[in-house]
Amino acid sequence: MSGLRSISPCFFAAWGIRFTIRGLGLLRMISEKQKAIMEKSVEMSDWNACEVKQCYRWGGIAALLLAIGYVAIIPLFAWAGAPPVTGEAWFRYLPGKTTAWWVIIWLSVITDLLYLPVAWALWIALRKAGTNLMLAAIVCLHLFVVLDLAVTWTHHASLLALFQNYSSAADEAHRAAYLAAAEYASSIYATPLLTFYIIVIPSVGVLLASITMIKARFGKASAWTGVISGVFGILSLAGFFPFVMANALGATLWFFLVGARLLRLGRACAEGKE
């Protein structure tokens, strides 16, 4: 018993030292893991900041290019004149204007695609100020891109191709077939549905995004320009031409202002201000 008494304190002391050493090693491992996690979180935050900066930058460039594209398209429309409604009228209208219309079509396709980076940059910049409004705005802008590419410019390209075939047809039977096909391709212009697709839907998106800009203090000039342009776009459904022109000019100015603001946000992110 005396031997056991003399051994027990040494035994327990040894085990205590052993557990202390293990505990210190465990604490060291935990601290190293915490340090690694913190370093990864810092790397992820830096990566996210870099992504946001790039999104602002590309969104701003896309908005400016989109506005420049609209500025280039407006004089082409003015030179070509208002397009007719029926297929036969299109064939009488197109001689000497096909090149201008191909330029209009390709510029319009490019500007439609430029809506996508602009919309996503605005989503990143404004989502905290109004998530639901920005979701609705993003849906409207994306829906416009799909409808404009699938309906408007596809039909315009079809009419130009049909006119080329009509002009080179060798007999009246083929000309009549191309003319009938052109009547179908041009039939959408006789309804207000096209105005709803290409003016009202994007105008609603611009209006909702601009209302969110007011809440987020994104910039008074861009916000109120978007609100006014969006209202005129919705009123364009009445078919009053001054409303259509006011919407077109307002949307062009809005994209210029939004592009400049997004580029400033990108520079602010690069400098660590925002």
C-alpha cells in the first residue's frame, strides 16, 4: 500500500503532463485551422470584391456601347423612313434600303445582347435597396431581349431575305409565293402586340430599376431619367408617336448615365471605397 501511495502521485502527474501536452497540441491545431479559415474568408472576400468590380466595369461599358448603338440606329431609321405594314408594301419600300436595314438589324441584335451585362450589374448594385423591384426589373429586361431577338429582328431579317429572293425570281409564280410569305412575316406589325414586346416591357424594367435607384441614391439624374422614359414607354402603347420618340431618346440618355455611374462604382470598388 505504501508503494502504491508513492507511485500514484507520480503516475497521475505523468498523465497530467501528457494530457496537458496533448491539449496544447490540440489548441495549436485549432488555432491553425481558425487561421486557415480566416485566410480563406479573406481570399473569398477579395475574390468577390474583384468580381463585383469587374461586373460594374463591364456593365458600365455595355451600357455606354448600348447608348452609342442607339445613337447610331436613330439616324438610320430617320433615313430609311417608317417601315410599312404589309408584305407588298415592304417590297415596294425596300429597293435601295436593304443595306441600311441590315445595319439596323445587326446593331439592334448587338444592343439587345448588351442589355444582359447591364441588367446584372444593376442587380448587383441595387439588390439591397429593393430585391423584389430589381427581380421584376431583371425579368422584364431579359424577357425583352428574348422577345426582340426571337420576334422583331427575326421577322425583319426574313423580310429582307424574302425581298432578295423576290427580286431574283424568274417567274410570277415564285414572286407570288415570296409575296405571300412576306405577308405572313409582316403581319405582326399590324398589331399593338409588337409595341408591347419591344417598348412597354423594357420600359417597365427601366422604370422599376429607376425607382430602386431613387431608394438606393444611385444617382438622381439616371433615376429620374429612367422614370420619365419608362412612363413614356408605357404610354407608347396608345400609338402616339411623340411618346415613342420621347421613350427612345430618354432610354438612350438613361443608358449613358447608367454606364457612367457603373464605371464610377467600379473605380470606387478598386480603390476600396465601396
